[in-house]
Amino acid sequence: MSLLGERVNSSGVIEYVKLPRIYDTDKPFDEDIEQFIENLSSKLLLQIERVEKNESIPKEIMNEINTHSWGGVVESINNSIIQ
């Protein structure tokens, strides 16, 4: 969230889902899994509805998101190697 910044986070384009509590570095607590799945499903359905309604994402917001995507990170690394 902090990486994307306030502008992207407040745009309504990205939906965050609270992660389940974790123990032993990578294991979720069993009692948190059901709620996590429900929350994730809800946010995915919301995003699907936005696509079905052809809601657009402002170009400047999409550019900021792309900068931090895996593709953007790879492009940045490639650019630094080439220069």
C-alpha cells in the first residue's frame, strides 16, 4: 500500500484484502482462512463487475500502477542494465 502511494490507494481502482494471521513465517491460522476466502471472493467479484461495466482507469493512475507491476520492475532493471 505504501509503495503505490496515496494517489493510487485513494483512486478506488485497487482493492486490498486483509491477509490472515501468519505463524511460522508462512502458515495461516486455520480460523482465519474462511474469512480471508470470503473477503477475497468479494473483492474479486467487485473487480469483475467493474470490468463488465467497462469502468475505465485514469491513464495517470494506470501508469503509476504499471510502474510497480512485475513488468514495470523488469523494464526498470533492463533499462538500468542497458544504460
